[in-house]
Amino acid sequence: MLRLPMRKIHLTASMQSVILRCNKLLSRTGSSIQLSNPFPSSKLFWPDRRLEKLVEKLTYQASLAVDPGRPVRVAIRQRKQMRDLEKFFGIYPSHWIQLKIARRGPEGFEGAAQQILEDLGYFCEEWIGAEGSWPQLGVFSFGTRRLLKLVFWSQWRDNIQECELLIPVMQSSS
């Protein structure tokens, strides 16, 4: 089995920096991004900086089309297992990091998110859900590294669009 060189990513620190920059841009609209981080240590290993860029671009994109005066809520959590999802897609990590974004604004964020993923070199292996139907689910792999899959999920509920990026962690992140 090929061992990939990995680098440590401090997701919480990266998110705090992204949110500070986005909030400066949003200050004139009355909107803001609020970070909820009940998962204190969101360190993980990834082969390059694409994951950090992805998180930054998704957060920024979510803030662009938010209704004026409405917050964008971002949360980072750890999920132990997601058995149905793991079995369906053949992903069996030690745990998951969940980046959840909730916002009020016009529809269409999932299309922009899919484009961001593809622009950063992630290949959409499967997209479940027709345009305009909810929920939408996509699985993205990283080039030839088929085991590094990200899951993107989006749905509308009570006029709020919720999106999640599920990041598999294959080893301990402590």
C-alpha cells in the first residue's frame, strides 16, 4: 500500500482566520459568520493545503449570498461513525470531522460548492439528487487517491440552507 506524505492541519485555527477575514467584508451588510466549535481539537492530517483552501472558499462562498443582517452559522464537530454512509461509499475512517454551514439566502450554494471542489482537484464520484430537489449529496475523491473521499451534503429546511462537508480522518488526530 502506498503511504502518502501527510501534513497536520489545525482546522479550528484556519476557520477562525477565515471567519475574521469574511466578517470584515460582511460588516457593511450587517451580516456575520458565527463559529460554533464544540470540538476543541480539530487537528487532522491531509496530503496538501487543498483541504484548507476548500474550507476557506466554502465559507467565503456561503457568506456572499447571505440575506443582509442574517448570520451564517459555521460549526466544527467530530462524528464517531456514520455506518450507513460508510458502507454505501466504502469509506471507513476512524472518525469524521463535520464542517456544517447554515445560512439564509438564495438557493444555489450547492452548485457553487461543487464547482469549488472540482476547481481544487476533487473529482465528483457520485452526485445524488436532482437539481432543485432536496437533499443533495456528493462524494468527491482526490485525484488518484481514491481513499481520500469527502462527502458534501446540502438541504433546505425552514428557509435555511444547511450544508455539511464530512472529512474522513483515517488515523488519530491527537
